[in-house]
Amino acid sequence: MANQKRGRKPHLQPSEYHTCIQCKETKSASAYHICKSRPTGLQGKCKTCQQLDGLKFRHDNPEYYNGNDESYFVKNKELWNAYQRKFLKADKNSIVYCIETPSGLYIGSTKAYLYIRSNTHRKDYRKWKRGIAVSTTPDLHKAWDKMGGDDWLKTLLDIKIIEEFDADMLPHVLKQKERDYIRKYEAQGLPLLNINWTKKRK
């Protein structure tokens, strides 16, 4: 009998759950980085375990990062710089995402990797806290302030993808998709932290 190709399992949605192959904890799909080559559509290790692995590698291999002439990043400077430019460039799949806080929801969109956008939110908040930058998302930052401690960081680890589109979607079309979701949640009476949108609507 001829061999039949087995169909790939459907990718998990952000609201579904997946067990980390390292810590063995079952977490929501948003706790994992995307990996389209895997049947689940997610990395096998959760974001926390991947971060811990990275820290351990840096500790165990200081010569890899320390900037001496034998370190990887010095020997491969041009290659590394080109990789960084490609990695950071906002030309990836278009995403509308949601950050959930006890005070409400923040709806955003990006054409960069979600990890990069999440890091930008984190850096902007810390700059605002130190008084060296004006907040462009004041309601979100105030909501994080109310949470206290480092609990606000958990909302970035649990950032959820509402919808993902192809990379060729134009920026203004993606922005309209974001606004459509804001309208949807606004109509449902959910508290929103998109202050710029609220001001424009008044």
C-alpha cells in the first residue's frame, strides 16, 4: 500500500495549553515563542526556560560574549550586525495583540516579532518610570504601576495574539485591523487602555 502523508497537526491558538519539554509545566500557548516548523506551531520550551538557558550559556561561556578578539561577536561582526538588522526589521507577519492587566486591555499591532514589540513596551515603561521619556501609552503604564513589584512583567510574558496576518499586509491596513478590534471590545463594554484612541473618538 502506498505511503500516505500524515497531515500536520493544526497550530495551537493563544488560548490553548501546551506542556514545556523542560520544566514540564502546562502553560498557555502565549507563554511560548512561535516556531512554524513544529506541528504545534510553538517552541518546545517555554519562554521562561529559554531565557534561563540563555543566561546559563552566557555564564558558562563568557568568552563567547566578552568582546575579546576570539569572541564570536568580534570574529563575526559583520555577519552578526546583518543578522540583527534582519531580525529587528519590521517586515514579519502582521499581528494584532492584547496585553491584559487588572485595569483593562491594551490592544496593539506590530510587523516585528512579538518578542521585539514586547521588549519595546518594557523599555518604554522603565524609561517613563525614570522620568527620561514621555509615555505614549500612559493608561497602560498607570495600570502597570498599580500592579506593584514585577507583576507587570507577567502581562508581557502572557501577551496574546488576537489575529495574525501575512507579512505583505500594508501598515495602514494593519492599523485599521487594530482599530476594528478596539471598536469590538469597546462595544462589549470592556475597559481599554488605548488612551489615544479614546481621545480621538471623543
